[in-house]
Amino acid sequence: MSVQEALILGAIQGLAEFLPISSSGHLVLAEAVMKLPVESMKSFDIATHVGTLLALLVYFWKEFLGLIYGFFAGIGRIFTKKKLSEEVEKYWKMSILLILATIPAIIVGVTLGDKLDEMFRHPFDVAIFMIVVGVLFFVAELVYSKIKTANVGFREGIVMGLAQCLALIPGVSRSGITISAGLVQGVKRDEAAKYSFLLGSIAIFGAAVFAVYDISKGKYTMPATDTLIAGIVSSFAVGLVAISFLMKFLKRHTLHVFGVYRVVLGFVILYLLNFTVVFG
């Protein structure tokens, strides 16, 4: 893989990780079009996730600092009985909720992650899930328009955490499926997106840790250093822009445009699958 290809794939990862269009699905498609070997690309895909994780840390740095402080302050209160301020208490509860909501994805990822990736890492499967989740966006928006708005509480957070498990399937979209799970419970779009990103950061970090372990055991082959750096930098830069765009976009707009994009792309892929010149 060349540096130019690494920059392209990194940009795709950064854009599609945060926009609800599926980064894994777009990477599978891009790798198929570029005729890149799937097995050797897994370590590169993981590296680009590191870039998007860095983008999350930069954009939500205040929230992450608050969550870290709130978590340790809450742990300390168990021993000191010291009362927490209202803001610190909020971060303490949110940190615990994020940890609990991430557990299902960790369990599914460890036990079924590789199998799901192997089973559905094909353009046809990506196309189907693009269409299905695209339709789900319209359903979620319809439900949201008919119910009372709610904040991200324990129930809402756990349900969104359970929905995140489906993001292990290429074509689903972590942000898309979790935001939809928030919408059907009445959570505002931008609040659902914020929680989705904070939730996803833990899952991405966990996946990166396991990936480093697998790489150290020789399970995956590392790409050249220059392509690795290019992919990480590209995914970070584009990811930062994508987060900023989506957070502003969802304050005034629905998921409909992303639903249309996903459905159209899904059917285009199904059509192109008849031509091996595109997806050989």
C-alpha cells in the first residue's frame, strides 16, 4: 500500500467513523476497489482508529477531563465520605454509565468480533446493512417526532450501549446505530451524538489495546511506518472536522440525508457487484 492510498483510507476512516455512514463498511469497499488484500489491511484499519480516537480526545477534551476527575473523585468519596459538587457528581455518574454501557460491546467484541468481521467483510454484506440501517434512520426519526424528549439517563445510556454491539458488523455504523437508539428513546440528536462519541471512545481504545496485543503475537502484519503515520494523521485531521460538522448539523437537521445516502449507496453497490471490474 502506498502513502497516497494510506491518506485516502485514513480520510475515509476519519469521515465515516463520525458521520453515521459506517467507517468499516466504507473501508471494506475502498479496499475492494483498490484491490488491497483484506487480511493485511486489518492492522492498518486499527491504526486509523487510533487517529479517530485522538480526534475525539481533542474535540471533547473538557468532557474527558471532567469524566476522569469525576470518576476518581467518586471513588475517593467512597473512602472519605466527602460530598461532591453538582458538576463533579454529574461526571461521576456519567463515567460509571459509560463504563457499564461499554461492557456489552467488549464482551461481543472479544467473543465474536473476529467472526463477525470475517462473516460480513464483503461488499454485498456491506450493501445490505447500508440499506437496512439507512431505513432505520427514517424509523428512528419518525418515533422521535412522536415522543417526549428525554436526557441520557441510565436506561437510555445502557440501551445505546447495547446498540453499539451491532457496530461490529461492517456497514452498520457505530454513531448511526447508537444515535438511532437514542432517538427512539427521545434523546435529542446532538446529545445522542455526544454520548455516542464518548461511548465509542472507550470501545475504540479497548479495541486498540487488544489489537496491539494481537500484533505483538504476530496475528496481524504491520504496514510500513510511513503509510501507518499517513493513515493516522489523515484519519485524525478529517475526523476532527467530521465531529465538528456533525455536532452542529444535528442541532438543526435530521438523519434523513444520511439515510438517503446509505440506501442509495447500498443499491449502487448491489448493482456494481454484477461487474467484477469494480468489485473483483
